Amino acid sequence: MSTRLLTMSRTELDRLDVVQRVLERRLTQRQAATLLGLGERQVQRLCRTVRAHGAAGLVSKKRGRPSNRQCPQALRQRAVALVRERYADFGPTLAQEKLEELHELCVSVETLRKWMIQDELWVPRALRQRPPHQPRRRRECLGELVQIDGCEHAWFEDRGPICTLLVFVDDATSRLQELRFVESESTFSYFGATRAYLERHGKPVAFYSDRASIFRVNHPSGAHEDTQFGRALGELNIDIICANSPQAKGRVERAHLTLQDRLVKELRLRGISTMEDANRFLPEFMERHNRRFGREPHSPQDLHRELRDEDDLDRIFTLHDRRKLSRNLTLNYKKVIYMVKPGADNNKLRGHHCNIFEWEDGFVELWYEGRRLPHSIFTKEGHVQQAEIVDNKRLGVVLEKIREQQEIRDQERLASPKKTLREKRMLREAIARAAEVPAEP
């Protein structure tokens, strides 16, 4: 007697067990229908099928047969041949777009993905081999290399807004050298944190960062240019090195995970919910964290250098730019016209380039060869256009309309993605100062 191997699904096995119990009169057909979620007539048909064909009668007849809805084999062969010939390095999504656009082949992305995987034209992400990241030995000395990065996280959980923590970690010791909560990663936020680091520890040999636009000009045309942060470090004789991957600066990346666990809980225990209070608490936290997780460097030498008298941090940590003075001793900077005060010395500067220094609060100074240029400001924005002569009786209505238009322009500037967070904060402060009503004497 020959045996036959059947492949059955879990549902089919459950049905077989119930039907056999019905045939053995251990269950009624009504009870079986309730257990299987079928009608009594369906149970009767199943019982007749098992009597006639045995367990094989419950196996789906569709198993092993091609689907009636599958794509024609000729379409599959043509699509795969085109991908192999012209789009071998394309992903399934882009390849599907090109097949439909250039060859009028209509096939879904997932179907093409399955065909490409079967013909070894595409490797699923889950099966790809991760690139090896070999370990790198620590630097020998404190202050030789400092890894810096920002981590945006819900540091105050639901007690405050999401903000960014700037983290400075020494590569040789894994010590937290500087922490600061800021609204976002920006040039001025790194200026402030770096200045605090320099005043506390001195100048390191180099900083190690990612390839964010704050640290590196990513456009090919500016490959040899410095960012504002890179220019400031250059003036202080500090190098900036950009890592090729997050794994390359693993110490600061792992510090983020530790801080997201421990620092969040410490802030919760102390009821801290604002950046100002948190920044006051961070020195205490860093001291205890370094005692727990810091390690001694291989070499006792500290490579931090002291700040020199000529290191003018107030001027270095500002935005620097250069503009050419016109014949009228004017220049344009961020939609504002700066007019240099005429004089015997300044009149000679027509056509010369002068340096522009901008502080975080928006204050701007003009300098030329170590000399500050006195100037006044004429802004292009916010001016009132007079389209007609207004009667005195209508003046109040017109002024009210002008104020409404100015408020609309302010809101548009606040919503503009071209404005930085610092510029928006300065605009909000200006609006709030304008809205203040002076107290009566």
C-alpha cells in the first residue's frame, strides 16, 4: 500500500479534525458548523468529500496552480530583459517609472520588485550585508580630538518643548566636556557652546563632527570654502574634521543614547522643564557623569592650549561677510542698506571691500583694515507706500489699514522658511516691544 504526502494549511487541518469527529458521531453537524464558522450544509458537503476522497478532499484545488490574475509570461520576460540591459543599477521604483514612461510597460512596483529579486537584479534591504565598521583606537591625550554633535529629543518629555542638546565629548577619555540646550543646531548656538568650552578648557587640537552645513560647505562649487563655524575655528588655530559616517564618531553617538536615558530622568526628578533651568543644572550633571563613565587617557599630557590675548572671541564668534562700497558709500546686507558716514578718510573707500560683523542679536558693525566705520541704516522693508493724498477725515482709517498690512507682512515673515530661528526670534521681540504701551508719568 503506497503512502501519499499531503500539504495542508492550518485551517484545513482544523477542518479535518472536526469533520472526523462528526463522522465518528462525537459531534453533531450543527456543533461542527458552530466551531468552524460555516453553515450546516457546508459541513454536510465536507463530510461527503472526506468519505469519498479522504483528507485529500479538503486540500484546496488551487494549490500549486498558477494564479489566473498573474501577469503574462511575455510581459515578465520583456520587463526583466529591459531592466537587465538598461536599468541594472536602478531600484524597483525608478525602474518601474522608466518602464512605464519610456517603454509603455504597465506593471506595479511590487511585482517588478519580486521579478528583480527572483532574477538577482535587486537585493532586499533586509538581506544586504552591512558595511564593516572597524574599531578605531582612542586618541592618546586629552584635548587632542573632541567629538561634537547635536541631538534633538523630547528632553523635557511632555513638560516642555522639543529642543536640541549640543554635546562635546573628548575622544581620549569619553568625558562630557560641554553640554548646552538650544532651540536648534545653528551657527550661533555652536558659537555659544564652543566659546563656553574654550573658556573652560582651552583650545583643543581638532573638533570631529558630521557633515552638516554648519561645519562643511556641501555644494561642489564651495568645496574649498569655509563655513562661518570653520572660519571661526581657523582664526583660533583649531581644525575641524568631518566624519564620513555616524559610526566614525561613535563616542558622541553613544553618549546621545546614555543622555536620552539618564539626563531625561534626572530632569524629571528635579522638575526641570525649561532650557534655562536645564542649562544651569548641566555642570552638576556632567561632573557626576564623568566620574561614573569617564576614563583616564593613555597619556597624561593635556593638549589644550590657553586662549591668547589677541583671540577676540566677541568678534570671532560673529557672522563675517564682505561687501563692496558703492560710489555713494553704501552697501546692501540682508535687504538693508548701510550708509557709511562721509568724511575725509571714508570718501577714499569708494569701490573698496569692507568687513561686516553681525552679532546674534542682529547688531552689525562695518570695519575696514582695523578701523570701525560709522554708519546709518536705511531698510527697504516696512516702508509705507503713499498711493494717494489722504483727506484728514480718512487718515485714521488709512493708518489702521496700514497697521493691518504691516501685521500681515510680519506674520508672513515669521512663516517664511527662508528666515532662520534667530531672525524669527528677533522679529517676535521687535513686535512685542512695538506692542508695549508706555506707562503714563
